[in-house]
Amino acid sequence: MLAGCPSREPTAKFARVSHLLRTRPSGPSALRQLLRTAVEDRAPLVAPGCYDALGARLIEQAGFDTAYMTGFGTTASLLGRPDVGLLGMTEMVDNARRITAAIDLPVIADADTGYGNQINVIRTVQEYERAGIAGIHIEDQILPKKCGHMENKQVVDADVMVGKVSAAAASRTDDDFVIIARTDARAPHGLDEALRRATACAEAGADVLFVEALQGVDELERVATEFAGVPLLFNWAEGGKTPPLTYDEIAALGFALIIMPITTLLSATRAMQHYLGELKSAGTPAGFVDELMPFDDFTSLIGLPEIGDLEQRFSV
């Protein structure tokens, strides 16, 4: 303490508030433990996708153990455009920071290609860490990248991707920060090449393997067999190339993590389209207001009672 300055240690009444009274562990160690348990119990960890802080809060309040920040949804919500590499690292990290500030769950985030070469990947990892993210996935597409279930994808040379994974693993400040290596090589080069790249990424330090856009149960089975005991990610994308399996089917294959990047995006968009159509026809929401979430329920959901408690606690 500087001479002549009063102590800044908090009193009981003014105890330090972190993340509006955060109570649960939410960092990389929590995610790593969840993944370890998922592998041991053959019970995949489910990570619904969110593209903003409100969606993240809904995921938490539904009782999930982790959330996934979707690049597809983030691009759609921020720009109203498709996931074709239009957002940069800074925009993605800004969104990640808002999401992690809103919930007490570990968050996995899309980090696209790492936003450049191996040196760019180093900064990408560090910025996502500073934003409070528990793990990221990076992919081997060329820039500009595309959603993994779109057509005409292209990938960089395998050694470039291996260098990015190695740089990512070496640059994290927390050894528990989870590095997920995604390969999109299945579409342009076939499954054998995708498996070869996944193997090389695991050897370079990837914690979880993500072989994107597998087609058919036979391909899923082959990946699961090739990487038995290695944490694998299943991308459950509505309308995508991978079969829409049940949770039990995915668990039986041995996948450790299931992400649903666009479920919340598609459901929210359909609901908004419906009610906007009703509003256009009727002129006011009077005819369907009873179908909407009540205002008081919504303000409770987003934490207004907590704000009231804090106002009382810190009143002088």
C-alpha cells in the first residue's frame, strides 16, 4: 500500500464482486475435466451453440455444462451474412468476451483458421485466453474459409496445419486450455487424407480431433476406430453432410464432445420470422402476446432480480 493512501481491502459489505457473483469454475481446467469424464464414461459432453450473451445465458439456465460460440451464428448475427470468412479475429474475440462474461460455464469457441499463419495463431490463442475462453478449434481451410458443410472448400498443405496446431499448443499460457484441431480435408481430398491430417495434428499437440463433414455412419465408425481413446468432436449440424444421429448412437461410437452450432440460431430465426409475419398482418402484437415470454419472466431470466439485490447490498 502506498504511504498516505487508505487500504483498499474490501469490507464484508463491499466484498469484491467478480462477474456479478460468479460461483462456479468456468475455465480451461473445468472443460478439460468434463472432457476427461466424457471419455471415461462414454457419455459425450453436449455443447449447444450460442452467438450472443443472451443465448449463452439460456444454455446455462437449461442446465448444460458447457457452451459453444459458433462462428456461423456469430457471422449471421453480427453481419446478417453467411459464414465465408467475413469476420476477423478481433470481432470474434469481442463476441467471445461478451459471452464468457455472461455465464459461469466453460466456453468453447470457433477460431476459424487461426486468422493467418502460425505466428497469427499464437496471438489468436492468447487473445481467446484473455477473453475467458476455455478452448478453441482451428481448421486447415485456406482463406477465406467457409462453413464446414458448404461446397467447394479448399485446404492448406498438411504441414501448414500441423505448424498451426504446434504453435497453438506452445503459445497457451494455461496448459489446460483445450486445442481442438479441425480438418476439412474430407471433402476435397477424401477420408484417408483427413485421417492422416488428424493423426499429424494429434502428434503436434491437439487435445481433441474434429474431422469435419463426415458422410455416413461408416465414415464415423472408421474415425472412431482409428482414434479410439482420443477425444473426438461430433458436429451436429442441421441439414449438414453428417448423419443426424441420436445421443446414444454418438456415445456408442465413442465421441467425447457434441457441438450443435446452429440449433439456437435456426430456432430463433424461425420464431422471429413467424411473429414478424403475424405482426405485419395484424399491425400490433395483441393477437399473439400471450404466446410470448412474459416481460417479467424475461427480465428475471436476464438477471434483473440480481441487480436489485446488488443495489441493496451496495447502497450507502
